Amino acid sequence: MANQIASSRAPSFLKCSQCSLGNLCLPVGMNNQDMGELESIIDSTSPYNDDAPVYTAGQSFDKIFAVKSGMFKSVIVDSLGNDHITGFHLPGELFGLDAIHSEKYTSSAVSLGTSSLCAIEYKELEHLSHRLPSLQHQLMNLMSKEVRTSQSLNVDLTAEQKLAGFLVALSSRYKQRGYSETRFHLVMPRRDIANHLNMAPETVSRLFKRFANDGLLEINRTDLTIVNMQALKEMSGCLSVC
């Protein structure tokens, strides 16, 4: 699947041992026997239509979810009733982990386009991870990655740095999944990108036009091509770690 454009079309159900996302998801480092035990506690969900909820904030926590196809977003609501998008989740990524401590989902999860999930009962996963060190290790890695991502959103950056960093990170995540790192679909609407980056939608639109005029990228509606990755990385400030 290398160098293909990421698509939101949902594939038929595949078990972990057959899934191309196994090297990104929970089964990393697991042998066939251990993977078989993990598969026994995973359920494939029916496809979610665009803007369909997976769970809502305040709902009792029972499952974590792995994206099988498409994309999902996590949304929290502040005390004034304003929505804040805390993350976009791509195939092979897990969400719902932030509810482990409180035992209630602290955010709502919503599909972007037609998307599908694997649902994992957390209590069963917790019991299984106690017996399988490789699974426990990967679960801790995923939790650590979520904390790091959350912390990165609190760094004080300019609007240009925020958008450049967002595109560079998205490029890296698509590359991990075997897709092109320089050409992909922006599944999320501009207003969602702006919300996630705590910027006005008009600012995001203006910056996309500026980046295109400066030769950093080409964009046609949802189709984006990064023309100058080096310059985009320099602008984002992540040159040494991206």
C-alpha cells in the first residue's frame, strides 16, 4: 500500500493477525498465540456514518477503540458549552484511553466520513495484559504517546507554526500506515482543523493560501500535496524530531 493516497473506505473485517495495521496497533511484538488471545476480546463494529457518535462525555467507560478505517475525532465541551477538538484518530490508533482513571468518558468521539472501529472491553484487556508482558508494554507505550500529544498542544506557538506542525505530524502518521507522506486527503473540515489548533477558521484558510503561494504545498479542496517538506518542518520547529 506504499505511496497510495489514504482513503476513508471501510475494508471488510480482518483479525489482528491478518490486519495491515497490526504493526501500529495493540498487537505490536506479540506472538501468534498471544495475538489469538487478544483477538478473542476484540469486536468489529458496524461502519459509522459521517458525524455519528461512538460515545459521549460522561458516559460510563467500558471500552477502548482502535480505528480500522476512516477517521474519528475526540471533542470536549467547556463550561460555556463550546466544543474543543482534542484529537483526530487515524487507522491503527486507539482512543478512549483518557477515561481509564475516571471510569467515565471525558470527551465525545465522533466519526469523520464513513469509518469503522474495533471495540475492546477494557476490563478484559486489563486482565489479559497482566498475563502478557508484550501487551502491557504496548498499552503503556500508547498511553505515553497520548500524554505526549496532549502536552504538545499546550506549547505556545505562532499560527504558522501550529498549522505547519499539524501537517508535518499528519504526514508522518500517514507514512507509518504505508501511504504517501506528501500527498493525502484532508478528511477533516477546515473548521475542525481550526478548532483543534485553537485558531479562527479564516486564519486557517488564509494560511493554507499563503503556504500554497510560498510553494510549500498544493491544495485542491481535500487533496493536499506537500511540495517542500523541509521548509514546512523548519517552519513547524520540529526539524530535529520529525
